[in-house]
Amino acid sequence: MNAFRAVITADMVNSTQFPREESTAWLEELLAILHQNQAFKWMLKPEIYRGDSFQAVLKNSDEVMRMAILARACIRKHAPNADMRIAIGIGKTEQLTDRPGTSDGEAFRLSGHLADKIRQQKARIGIALPKPSEPLSATLNLLETVIEDWTVAQSQVIEALILGKNVTQIAEMLSISQSAASQRISASKWWAIESFLTNFPKQLSLYTKR
């Protein structure tokens, strides 16, 4: 029996407001980070399609929310109205080829259907599962109230924190004092994000138990 996988269908928000070369560079930078991060075990690595979107298949669905939040921070750090919309389908992947766009299965269909609907939703990260998951969707609505308030500077520190940087490293990277780095971390509500990411696998397991 196939294990549950996470299929990600993501597209940039407001990409037409930026020069094409600029938004493409942002997306390519994001995909390089996702490819290189050892925490993410890809069955099919993120691949750009339609210019401002990407698809991927993550082997361990427990890590999909960390990936989604990282992706949004990576894009939001570039401009106040830059962002990503991320539709996650979690289920079986019965037909895997060498590319997400030509693969098929339950998780692909769930992700694709959600990608069509997510534009009408306020939360820009959505998860579709084989069974009803309204409580999880409600949690993602609360998560959105935190992410939507991130400034460019706060998005920079969130990206660094998810990539494992500490306060000292963040301060050096951004050429700011450690107190300024700590202030940005506090303002970004990292404590809430970190708690959510720690508990997400348990929450997800309520819907993926066999």
C-alpha cells in the first residue's frame, strides 16, 4: 500500500507587478534553497512551470508545512506585496513519472483541485486530504493572520530561522545588532510559528491514520 505523500502546487502572488526577470530570479532562488535543504526528502524535486509557479512531491508529508512557510518567507523578503499561494494535497501517488506535471494520483488531484479554489480563500496555504479536515483548515486560517503581517525584514529572519540560523548568525548575515535581530524575531511571532511546526506532524496524523 502506498504511503501518503505531499504534492505541492504553488504560484507567486502579484508576480505581474514585478519585472519578469526579477520574479523569475526570486523563484529560482527559492527552488535552489528547497533543492539543497537536506531536511526535505523529495520524491520529485520542485520544478518551475508556467513561469511563476512550481510543483513538487515531498516524501515525508510531516515536513510540508515547514517547506510552505519557508517558501513564503523566501518570496516575501523581496517586496511588501510579494508572496506565494501554496496548495498541498496529501494522499497516495499511484502514478509517479520523472516530473510532477506528468504524474498522477490521489495527492495530485487533491492539490490541483485545491489550487483552483485557493484563490478565493484568505489563507494562502491550504491542505487537502482524503477525509474532511476542517479543524486543520481553521488552524491554517490562524497561521495566515501571523504570516500576512510579516514585513520584508521579518520574512528575512523567518527564512534564516527555518534554515537553522541562530541570532548571532542572523545578525551577521543582515549586518545588524543581535538585539535588533532578536527584536525582529519577536515581532515576527516566531515562537508561535515554531510551536505550530513542532506540533504539525501530530495534528496531521489525525487525518492520515489508516
